[in-house]
Amino acid sequence: MKEKAKTDLINLLESQVIDLSMMSKIELGDDVIAEIKTSGGKAAAILSNDYSETLGINDRSQLADCAAIMRDRINYEHMLNGVEIIDPTTTWIDSGVKIAADATIFPESWLAGTTTVGAKAIIGPRTTLMNVKVAGGASVIESNCVDCEIGADAKVGPYSYLRADTSLATGAKVGAYVEIKNSSIGAGTKVPHLSYVGDAEIGSGTNIGAATVFVNYDGVEKHKTKVGNEVRIGSDTMLVAPVSIGDGAYTAAGSVIT
């Protein structure tokens, strides 16, 4: 009887007999049963081992309740697999996110999309990662990162904003109040604080002084800046693209380079 009822329900759904506009109505369950009976099928009750599987969503409050159930299930699986989640009730992880064992997620963090996190990485607190690849040993603290890559042992934050097509190589550092977009930051390079880096290619071992701006937009088009290896960019430097700074060069504080 139950197998026949199950088959009837599946056939009904596949034939799209049910009006999808009814999905928002509380009586949807009754409509399903009525449609099955009308079509000559059989309906039967089943016993669920988990009450949450039968919960309905008819308003935003119920949606939030069910979202919390899914959050807890996802976090539970990650913790079973060796991920340390300090406060599961304030940590939201999308179902497609992959996290290696021994990574640590601090409270009030959201990991979404295709994000991956390597072993021994530290995420949070208060961090958003959307489609971000975080390599092992990296740390991302109180920052917002979207569509970018963070290399092994790199450090991001606090209060950093990594935008699309940004990549940090091994051991790179992006500090407080730094925004980077569409740029590659070389191994061991530091952008410690209060800077904007846009459309740039920076080599390894370079230091970008505080309040440096990569002036990439002329009002019509975006332009690229290249900075070599072991470069020292002085504080409050304006690099007006297109411009190239060679290996080992330095700029004095307050310089405007065109």
C-alpha cells in the first residue's frame, strides 16, 4: 500500500498535475492528497523518524527555522570531519563548501558558494568568504572576500576587502583597511594598511606603505600597474596607471608616480 502510494505521488509530481502556484499555500499537503485521489491513485500515511523532514515553510519565520536546522546539520558534518567550529550557532556554511580537517572557523562567519578552506587555516571571526580558495595555514580575520584566492600561510585582515580576481601568493599579507581587486600579490609581499590596490601585479618580497593608492581609473578606462620584486613603496604614494616599478626600486613618502 505504502509503496503504491509512493509511486502514485512520484508519478503525480512528474506529470506536473499539481499547480506550482499553490506552493505558497498552507493547504499544499491536502492538495497533493486530493490530486492523487482524483487521479485514481492511493494515498497512505508514513511515519517519519525525524519531525524536521515534514516541516512546512509558509512564512519567513518558518524559513529561518528550517535554515537553522540545515545550518546545524552542515556544521555537524564538518565537525565530525575534524573542522573546529567555535560557535556553530553563529557560523553559516553553504552545502557546497569544502573545509579540510584542523581548520578553525570562529564565530559570526559565513562561507558560501564554491569556497574551499585548507588544513590549519583560520577563518573569522566575522568573516565572509564567497567563492574563495583559502590554502592551508592561511588566516582571514574580520574580512570580506569574494571570488579570489588566498595562498598558503597568507594573512588577511582585520577589515580587509578582497574583490574578484585577486590572488595572494604564499606568505603574503593584507592588513587593516586594505581593498584589493583584480590583482596578484607576490610571495611574502605586504600591503599592511589603509591602501587600495586595483588592476595590479606585484612581485615577491615587496612592501606597500600605508595609504598607497594604485590609481587605476582615468575616468574612462582601467589601467594596469606593475611593481617588481623587493620594492619599497613609501607611505601615501600615488601610482598612476599605466605605470611600472622595477625590481628593488623605492619611492619616497608622498610621491606621485606617473
